[in-house]
Amino acid sequence: MPDTPDPTKVHPTTRPDLTNVTFLSTVVRSPLIEIGDYTYYDAPDGAAEFETRNVLYNYGPAKLRIGRFCALATGARFIMPAANHPMIGCATFPFTIFGGDWTNATADIAAALPAKGDTVIGNDVWVGRDATIMPGVHIGDGAIIATAAVVTSDIPAYGIAGGNPARVIRRRFYDADVELLQRVAWWNWPIQAITDHVRTIMAGQPKDLAALARREGLLDA
């Protein structure tokens, strides 16, 4: 077996001193949050409260889905669709949530409001410190979200986005290379294959990784 971090442990077993890094799948229990293996949150004061402190208004039915090998910096937050207020009429006040006559009179209106849907973060996504991801946003594989960015719309795979509202500053690779990397999908390889080729994954170019994947039978020709 490779000497690699155990994703079923709260902290990396290869670096027990790295207590600020928490594998989120080990501490998140909400059925409305899905976290892939090796995705971590950098939390100097612990990540036990991530699902309530960093995932806000998480009342459903929309889910937060985060892929594998993502890196979430301290203060990264996800605002879920339940935070939205109605904007179809004169008032934005959420009368429906208070029960009683207000709920009885407006429940059908609330049920018919447009839904934002799930918030989806791909694989190998780096979310910078104090970034905020707004409801229903989709962030593609390999994207980078800058510090303090407020992401209000979708970010493509391997895009680098920053600002408020966040805008794509540039793409990390050309479109053909992005397509190739998503076909390679190294994050889904067996952990031994990832370990054997971690140098190429970390520092190689897309064509190098694709060639390696073909040799190893991890990518169709």
C-alpha cells in the first residue's frame, strides 16, 4: 500500500502535525452536503462546525456537492438557495417562513418561485480565503477562486476567477487542453496510480499526463 493520507481520517495520517487541515468527508454529516475524498478545509480552529458555519441557509432541498481533491481555504463560505427572497412582487420579505396566516396565504407562491438548484464544485478546485460562493453556482474542475471573491455565476473548468462579483480573469489552459484534462480525470484514478505519477500530475503539462494515462490504460486512445 502507498504511504499516502488516509481519507477516512480527520487529519492526514502522513502528517499528524498538520492539524489545521481536515478532510471534510470525515466531519460533515448533513445529507444535503456531499464531499469527495481528499477534499480539505484549512481551519486553524477546527472544522467540526463546517456544515453550519461555512454552509449557510442549508435547509434544502438543494444540495452542496464538492468533488475530490479540492482545497478550501479558511473562511470559504457557501450560501445555499434557501437564503433567496422572493423578488416577483412589491416586497422581498419572506412572509411564508413565519407560519400561521402568512404561510397559509403565500405557501403556493413560495413553492412556485424559481429554484436555483444544487451548488456544484468540481474536482481539484482551489477556493481562496474568505471567498463566498452564491446559491446554485457551478464551478468546473481545476478552477481557482481568488481570495475574498464573491462568485455569483458559473465558472468554467480551469478558469481563474476573482473580484466581487467574480469574473474569469484567465483560463489556466487552452480549451483543447481543458477537454483533455477532463477526459484524463486523474482525480478518479486509483490512489496507487495517483501516487506513482504524482510528479506529472503536479508539474506536468496536459499532453504529458494524457500520454502517461494512455500508457497505463487509464485513458482510451
